[in-house]
Amino acid sequence: MAQRVVIVLLNTPADNADAPLAQAAVAAAMGMDTEVLFTGAAGRIAVRGVAAAQTARDGSMRSLHDVIRDGAEAGVVYRICSPAVARFGDDLIPEIREIVGAAWLMGRVTEHDTTVLTY
């Protein structure tokens, strides 16, 4: 089993992001080193207020930001790529730990013990 899971949200709209974000929380709860990268159009989800305004479609009536918080509490590390910040601004949710670039992504996804899921 992979020791690290990297979930890349590239073109996932906020109204379809609850499943991969919940999967990240589950992976972290299972003891995997779990990271989520918001990039491309999905970078908008990391902007303050966007995830809070979206209801998760899991039947709980919680916000997408609640799903992100659950992941953070389980140990998920959230990052956003620098082009997404340039596109959507830097007023980000507090769960975003770091702004990264292409070198971070390429270095991370090519490590031997890493599974990458893209959405």
C-alpha cells in the first residue's frame, strides 16, 4: 500500500468536490500521509467563502468547507498552486498550509511510495 496519497483537484467544480475531499479524509484516517492540491479551475474552492457557500452532496447538509475541516482534523495537508492564487486571489481558507509550484508537484508525484488521484 502507498504510504502517501496526493489528490489533485484540477478542474473539479465546488459542487462536485465533496467526494474526493471526503476520500482524502478517509485516507488520512487510515494512517496515510495525505495531501490535497487545489490547482487549475479547482483553485477557486480554496478561496475564502466558496466552499462555505457550497452544500456537500453527502446528505449531511454541511458545507464543503466542513468537509475540508474534517480532512484537516484527520491530518490532510491542503495546498494550492501559485497560478491558482494568481488567478483567484490570496484570500484563502485557513486550512491551506502552503502555496506551491510545479516543481513541488512534480517532485511529490514522482516519489516511489506515492499514489496520485486526479479529479
